[in-house]
Amino acid sequence: MALTTEDVRKVGTLARLALADDEIATITPQLNDLLDQFARLQQLDTTGVEPTSHAVPVKALLREDEITPSLSQAEVLRLTAHTDEIMSGFIVPQVLAGD
Amino acid sequence: MELVHLTASAIAAKVKAKEVTARAVTEAFLARIATHDESVGAFLTVMTGQALAQADAVDAKIAAGEDPGPLAGVPVALKDNMCTVGVETTCASKILKGFVPPYDATVVKKLQAAGAITIGKTNLDEFAMGSSTENSALKLTHNPWNLSKVPGGSSGGSAAAVAADFAPLSLGSDTGGSIRQPASFCGVVGVKPTYGRVSRYGLVAFASSLDQIGPFAKNIEDAALVMNVLSGHDPHDSTSVPQAVPDYTKALTGDIKGLRIGVPTEYFAAGIVPEIRILVQSAIGVLRGLGAEVGECSLPHTEYTLPAYYIVAPAEASSNLARYDGVRYGHRTQKATSHIDLFEKTREEGFGDEVKRRILIGTYALSAGYYDAFYLKAQQVRTLIQKDFEDAFQNFDVLITPTAPTTAFGIGEKTDDPLAMKLSDICTLSANLAGIPALSQCCGFDTHGLPVGMQLLGPSFSEELLFKVAHAYEQQTDWHTRRPVL
């Protein structure tokens, strides 16, 4: 089940990484080395074994809904380079087509 | 003895007894960093102004007759993946360069409330992904015992800082061995607490179900002292466990008579350098001499640890690192023509090779059609690995293994072979998957004069027991008192 360079390009798109061609050429065999290690897992019979997503069982606790101090909009925007003079928000490239 | 060579508890005692001011202590460590860190490269940021202001506040408290706290005047170095208000927090990544957090991590607040002086931010593998600190996009860190060797990783800067006497204590984070393996390479104590023992609030997330913050120290007493301060539930981290925190220093009695020590055979198999095997066996012999009962045991799913870990950790990382998109803070590409372009080019320019590899493998493992074969399977194997430990702890109180299969390797030696690099964590990954506590302490030196670490593992929330055993060993040996000459 080795990955091809095309597979890696596709996963790159899913991960929002604009990988360069030479980078893909280097990374593909490195990822396949790791996938070879994964193959060992398939030899193990795990029928009926419950998956563990968290090592320590922690129950979701309820608490009173109290207002506590949090950061203001000004504090949050003071720390970014991507805002305008009146600090109205984070400025990004146009998302919807214009005219 | 010079101030910089003292332990944390000795410094706190002197400061509280007014034998020395917190300012004098802080200045002594800042001077040592200024003289020697150019060759070691442990720090990304030295917090000179903030550290001196904190020291003055401690001195003012003492002058006013108030209790300055258990870590009065003790400098502590922080891995640069812990948020510090007003101080750049980079994760050693180009993508976070220039990010100044608006809040402190809970551990930082706790340290400062205990009178500690946060003296600087240390180097790491980018986003804590690596085993040598060579994946830092910002700096190279050298092992203080031999400057041509790596300090281990990912918390290499924090381990090197304690080994080099730049601070008597430091904090690291451990997702698969990132505290214990560099502690082993640098000849200091490194503790990975039970998952949930220490708050992760303000720790930049790598793999949320595996990450834990823990200390580096010169000896077990200091590690226990700082764990008293760090441990406990935090309302800001719902995975921190609401369980009472004992006084860990009370466990240091030296009495381990009748204690049952298990030696998992899989951890002494091929791949472990013979010299290390011999030194760890001889340390176990010292504990036997103190009245401990030693027996072999088996952790039969050990061979599946590496693949299970390298599915779970990258899967969680690929999700956690999705937030670095150039929209809010840190690096943003100058070449974007659309918002998708903004995400893709910012991430391509901002992340280093190892981070990209892990994002890719994690994204692949979670993608449609592969989820059951990889991620679900790895989670099932995680259950089996956890059960291996539960079974072993039926018969033994603690387990002892080598911390790493080798001593510190050469700078550049494994950078072209990511899989060989990952094998450096083969002894430490399982504790994170199982969530159990583990520590590394020095148990000797190899023929090249490099430190060797031994790992102690216990059931969840058995930190007291680990400290008791490690401290008993420390009383019989002087490895922990040896320091590199810079």
C-alpha cells in the first residue's frame, strides 16, 4: 500500500499544504518508511478490543454558568499585524468574487 | 559552592534565610547564560528584565515578612511552547515567529506564585516534534557534555539549560519521550507526570491526548519540590484530574525494602546499546541491595508501540495544527491571491519538514477509507498497551527500563533518516499511550563520557512511589552530582 507522489500531493491538498514537486519527491519515500512500520499493526488481531482515545477516564463535569473575565477585542487585535487602523477585525484576502 | 551550581531547594532555603537575595541569584544565572549560552544554544529568549523584576518582587515580600513561596528566588527555564504574557512564544517555528501571547500558561502562573523566577524560553524541535532539537527552525542546541552531540529532544533546550547550570530547574513537555529522552542525554532528572496531573492550559498543543508538562531537575528532591507546585486540577483544562496533590517530598524516605521492581524483557532486547543495558542492570542491582525484590516481566505488545504512536500522535497533530493558517497571528504569506491560497502558502512557507511529514501522515491516517485500518486500529492497540501495563502492575510496584537505546548521538547524524530518529524514542512512547507517569535519572556514563538514563514507570498517579525509588537510588550513587565542564 505504498503512497505515490500523486497520493502525497492529494493529501497535501487535504492538509492545505502547497507542497513543491521536489519536496514531494523527498517526502514520499520517507512517508512510505513509516507506512511500512504501520503494516505490522495489521498482523495483530484486535477483534472485540475497545479503542482508547484518552488514557485517563475523565467525565465531563457540570459547573455553574458564571461570567468570568476574558480577553477584550482590543487586546486580541493589538497582537496581530493583520488588522486595520480602527482594529475592526482580522483582515484577509477577498473570499467572495466581486463586481 | 557558587550559586549557579546549587540545587533549587538549596537556593530557596538561602533566599528564605536572607543569606542571599533573589536578585543576586537571578543575576548570577543571567551572567552564566551570557557567558556560556553562545556555545550551548539552550535559550531562544532570555527574559532579563522580567526575571529581575520578579526577583525584586520576591525580595520585597521577604523584606515585608511575607512567605515568598516554596521556590523563592529559584530561576526556572521554560520550553518555548508554553505561553508567557508579553514574551514571544515561537514553538521554534517560523509560523509562530513574532507571536506574543496575551496570557500565561497555568504552570507559569503557578511557578511565579511559588516565588520562582521565569528566566527564559528554551529551544525545542519545531512544535515539539523530534528527538534531537535539530528540527528547530530558529537555533541549534548543543549537548553540554559534548558540544558536537545533540541534547536530545524535543525539550533539548530545557534539558541542556539544567545540565549547563543555566537554571536549577526547567519545564519541558513530553508527548512521546520529549522530557525523558533529553534528560537521559543530558544527565539530569526528567519527569513525565501522569496524564492529567499537570494543567496543559497555555501549552501549545501537539497531540492533546498524549501531551504532559513536567520538570527537569538536578536531583529527585528538586523534582518533587517543583511537582508540588505544578500539580493539580485547573478549571481552564478539563482534562486535568481533580485529585488531591500529596507533598511529594515526604515520599523521599530512602526505604524501599520489599518493593517489587519489574524488568520488562522487551526493553532490554536488541537495539539497546549493550553498555546501556549493563549500566541499567547494575542500577537495578543497587536497588536490590536496598531490599527491593526484582523480577522479570513482559509487556507483550511493545513491538506495536511505535506504529500505534506514529498514527495517534500525527493524527491529533494534523488537527491541532490546522489553526496555523495565517489569518490571525504569526507568519502570513505575501503571495496569496485568495483565501485558500493564503492557507496553503502560509503553511508551506511556515512549517518545517518534520512538521509537514507529521501533518501529512496524520491527515492520511484520518482520511476517508483509511480511518479503520489506521486510526481505529492504533486506538485498539493503545488499549492493549495500556492493559500490558495494568497486568504488569498486578505483580510489580514499578518497572525499570533504559530511557533511550543510545546515548547522545552526533549533530547531523540522523537528520536525513526520519525513521532512525524516531527509534530514539522507542523506550518512552508507551508511557504516553498508557497515560502513566515515568521519570528518567542518570545511572552512569558510557565510555565516551556521555550520560546514560534509566527510566522508572509506575501506575497512574504513582509519582510518589517513583520519587521514592529514584531518591533511594540517588542516595547510593553520585552520578547526579557530576556536571559538564563548559
